[in-house]
Amino acid sequence: MVAERGALRIGASHRRKLAELARQRQSSEIATVEQLIDEAYEVTLHTARVQAAEALSQLQVEDVPEPDTLSQQLATTYESPAVH
């Protein structure tokens, strides 16, 4: 991974909280920030997947094909004619 240098300005109370989290995690402050970003990102992705699953479950589909059949149908329907 290529690291980029950047500046992050945070208030004194957040700085104290970050220092405490870093101590608890026995990690540097920057590593703690990176971990927290990764954790928040995973939560965001998980939430989006749950919302998508809930939206799909609300659809009234009577006959859902098997995954392989559906994959073939989608490939046939959306295949680019320039590929042939």
C-alpha cells in the first residue's frame, strides 16, 4: 500500500479520545485512525447489503430461477454483440 501524506485537523477533545483509543489498542494514533476507518467502511458496506437484501425481499417474484440459470439468462440478455 502506498501511503499518502495528509493533514487532519481535530479538536482537543477528539485528540484526547484518539490518544485513549490508541493506548487501549496498543497502537499508534495513525494506525488507530486507519483501523477505525476500515471498521466504519465495513459497517457501511454491511448496512448497504442488508438494505439491498431487504429491498429484494420486498419484490414479489413468483418463480426465482436457480443461480446458474439466472446467470446464463443475464449473460445472454446483456451480452455485448461486439464480443462475437
